[in-house]
Amino acid sequence: MSARPTNIVLIGFMGSGKSSIGRIVARRMGFQFLDTDALIVERAGRSVPTIFAEQGEEKFRDLETGAIESLAQHSRCVIATGGGAVLRERNRALLRELGLVVLLAASEEVLFERVSRNDRRPLLQTENPRETLGQMLAGRREVYEAAAEHVVDTSHFTHRQSADAVIAAARRAFSWKTGP
Ligand code: S3P
């Protein structure tokens, strides 16, 4: 089997900081930052909420798998995934092949506080978003943990501290003794 490419794949629930922390990690490591939601939007020519509203979640998930597949030849990237990317077994396998899979975890309270800052997430546009988030998180937690090779709990960290923890894990995984 050939060696895995040198990528960092960030997984985690909505609001776990995958994009913000991923950008910091990429900048500090000299890697490219990629975001599967952004790839989907670029390819579909419509926003995530519009895809959900007009084509439904399954179509979104198909586009998500296509976006992950399109990354196969990349290396030296930080790849932020959508919160539901790990739900499909095929995606989990693809993400593992892409690089080091790091889970950004956070408590339910912290996640809710973070996602409440905007209304960009169609799955949380319910009558009781707090309850929806709790139920989704309970249903997904095990999947995230099983998919991850390394976990960073971001609940009490600044983005910079979380980025430090991701970089330390990546350096160990890539067997880098010092900076890249
Ligand atoms: C989703 C998370 C979102 C986006 C879509 C579905 C999910 O990404 O992919 O709204 O199922 O958890 P973020 O985790 O970047 O918010």
C-alpha cells in the first residue's frame, strides 16, 4: 500500500471550528486550506441552504461525497469537512485515505453558543434548535469518535490553542521533528 498523502482532515459537529481552526493550521503549516462545503457550493453554483431547500439532504450528501472524491490527488492540505460528512461509511473510508483525521470536539453548550451566531445551517432551522442540536449530537457522537485518529477538545480553547493542538498531532503523525 502506498503511503497516505500529507493532509489533515478536520471532522466534527457544526460549530466545532473546523473552518476557522483549519485556516489557522493551514497558514501556520504552509498548507492549502480546503472546505468541502465550499467545494460543493462552487460546483453546484448554489448555497448550502438552497441545495437543501431545492434538492434535499440526500442530494447534498451525494454532492458531498463527490467533493471528497475530488480531493484524492491532493497533498499538503488542511481539509475542513461538513458536520455530516462522516455519516456515510464511504466518506469515512475516503477521508482516512486522504490524511490524518482529527476530530474537533466541543461540549453541547459551546456548540450551541457557536452555531447560534448565524442561521446558515439548514438542519438547525427547527422550532427548537437547541433540542435538535442535542439529538443530532447524541446520534452522531459515536460516529465522530470512531472516525477520528486524534481528538482535540476545543471547548475551553481559543482557536489558536486548538490549532496548536492540531499541529502538534500532525507533526507527530507525519514524523516531523521540527517545523515543516
Ligand atoms: C451539516 C453541516 C454543515 C453543512 C450542512 C450539513 C451537518 O457544515 O455541511 O449544513 O449535517 O452537520 P458545518 O459543519 O461546516 O456547519
